[in-house]
Amino acid sequence: MVIHRGEIYFVDLSPVTGREQAGQRPVLVLSVDSINKLPLVVTVVVGTKGKNVSRDYPTNVRISPEDSGLPVETMFLCFQIRSLDSKRFPEKPAGKLSDKSLKSIEMVVRHCLGL
């Protein structure tokens, strides 16, 4: 299985500690494909249903179903970056971001990391 940058998968993030997002969540692959092909970890941004976040914050990016291929609006929490073993990922992605939306998320991740 090959995981690609910009793809969205539903992954079980448990176990977690504290305020980390738990359970089955959409995650957006941020790591570059050359790393994703290696037996390393895959770096992702965690998402949640858009209706779960009533306000827009500068650390989040709201993505429409048309832009993600997912059935509902998704809020990607760009301060919730995780590196996951590829064994957590299902065989096929649930969606894929448009280049424009991926660039929006990249910009907010840079903001969150002070880059």
C-alpha cells in the first residue's frame, strides 16, 4: 500500500492522553511521498466534523465535502500534528484534498509551528 500526500484516511487515533483527538478520525497526510514510501511513520493533521467546531480559529482550516471527497464538512486542526505508523491506515483513502486546500493547510501548519 502506498500512502500519498494530500490523501485523507479515517484512522483510529486511540490510545491518547489529555486533549489529543481520540477515536476514528479523518487525518490528512502531510509528509512527502518519498518519506511515505519508506518504512517510517506518516505525518498527518487531524480532522473533526465541521459541526463540532462552532467558531473558526486561525489554527484550523474548514474544508467542504466538495474539496475533500468526504461526506461532511471537515475541520482540520493544524495544531494537532501526529506521526503515525502506516499500519494504522486502511487500504484506501476516504478522500483527497485539492491543491488549493492543501496549500491553505500548509500555510496554517507553518503558522502553528512558527515557520
